[in-house]
Amino acid sequence: MYILGDIGNTETKLCIVSKNNKISKKITFLSKSINNKQLNILFKKNKIQLNKIEKILFCSVVPKTFSIINKFLSKKVKLKCYEVKKLKLKSLIKINVDYKQVGSDRITNAISLMNNKNNFIILDFGTATTFDVIIRNTYFGGIIAPGVRLSLNTLSDKATLIPKIDLKKINKVIGKNTISAVRSGFFWGYAGLIDNIINLIKKETGKSFKVIITGGFSDLFKNSIKTKASHNQDITIKGLIKISKLIK
């Protein structure tokens, strides 16, 4: 069995995967509050047999959290805990940007889809809203926009009269009260941002793309943008499965 995980700014997703690539367990916890005591509780609660683990691999954008998990697992399993960007990925993908400047989660997502034939735009609704451009076997670059939840929380924190709200689909553009006005601004504003950026990518590259959306708000926007897109919530774990083959 393998431990494969995605350490994001907000959440860490950890999966137990069998040798035949089947996911047997999924564990999610807040990235920045985790400690050894909580990890002990999580592993015991989920009945993870650490003596059967053969490989450990993470993509991470939070070095401190990775360090905590690394030390915990290194003591428990006596195996090296690998991080995606420390591996030699040239056999899997070409990277046409400054490698140090791209999050390992984004590289992992690109490797998950890359097939040497199609071009992809991966739209990930995480702490930031990111667009990653994959042209055949090359990670070509990307765009980072403010995250939906982060922007929504910042607005309510900074504007005294705007309450905390849940974002949901809204049919009318013109709001009749504060809540519907904010929902409209965020829903239609991000829908427009998404379609516009995708169109600009197509114009700049002169290529067609398959668009894949993933992450927290992907359910909300998957059928609300003009661009045809496929929904895939397992893109990162599938990328980690591919990359794990590099670990001998």
C-alpha cells in the first residue's frame, strides 16, 4: 500500500492506495493546525496499517505541514517521505517555466492528464483560482487569480455591513438586497473571469484545449460557464499515482 497526499494551503488530502491503484481510504484535515497528536488520532481512527506501507509521496505547497507529516511518518514507517518536486520528473513531463515558481500540486495535476496528444487547461478552485496550460507533453505556464472563498471572506471581514455568506448559483444579475448583490457579483464575476481567461489562453496560443475543472467550487461553476468543461475531483491523486512509479 502507498500513502499519497496533497498538502494545500487550506486542506490536506491523504489517500491510502493499493498497488493496483485503488483508493481504499481518504482522509482530509486542515493543513496549518496539524500536529503529531492529531496525526496519531487520525491514523488510529482510520485503522491505517502503517506496517504495510511501501511508498509515501506528497505534493505540498505548505513546507511546515510537510515537515511535520514527514517526521511523523518517518518514525512510524521507517520509509523516506518523498515530495513531488524533489523527484526527477523529466521522464513524465517537460516544464516550460521556472520550475521553482510552480506549485507541486499544479505539476502533479498536469502529469495526471498529460497524454502527448491533447492540450489541457486545468482550472482548480483552491485557496487561489489557478489555470494551468498543458500543451501535449509540456507544462506551458499558468494563471493565478484570487480564490473565491478567500475573496468572499476578505470582503465580509473588511466591509462592516456585508455578512458572511455561502456562495450559490444565482439566476438574476441585479441583486435586491446585500446578500443577493454579493452572490451575484461573485458568481457572475467569477464565471466571466473563467470564460475570459480561457478565451485569452486560446487566442494567445492559437490552440484548442480540453478544459478540466476541479477543487472546492468546481461543482458550482461546472455547468455555469460558457466554456465546455469536464469535472474531475480525483485529478491530483491520479497524478500522484503516476509519479509514485518513479519511486523504486
